[in-house]
Amino acid sequence: ANMRFLLKSKEEMEKEEEEIIKSINETPTQKEAKRRRLCEQAKEAKDLKKQLEVVADEDDDVFVEAT
């Protein structure tokens, strides 16, 4: 069991290293596109949250309704 943990940790570390290297090798244009995409996703999530309304019912249960 301990060996699996060590191997899994090594695999996870290698995956993290690959992500870091990939990030370093991105061009400024790729980084800007990624930043823009993440910003758009955050805005969409914020807009969706605005459309939700917390509503209490008679039984003191709380529901979230789309508006």
C-alpha cells in the first residue's frame, strides 16, 4: 500500500511538472487567449449566479430557484 502511494505521488509530480513546462512554453498569444477564455467563463458563472434566487418555503427549507 505504501509503495502505491509513492508511485502515485511520483506520477502526480510528473504530471504537475508537465503542466508547468507546458505553461512556461506557452506564447504570449496563447497566454492571452487562455486568460480571455477564463475571464469569459468567470463572467458566465457570475451571470448565472445573478439568475438564481434563494427562496424559503413554509417548512423552513431553503430552495434555489432560477429567475
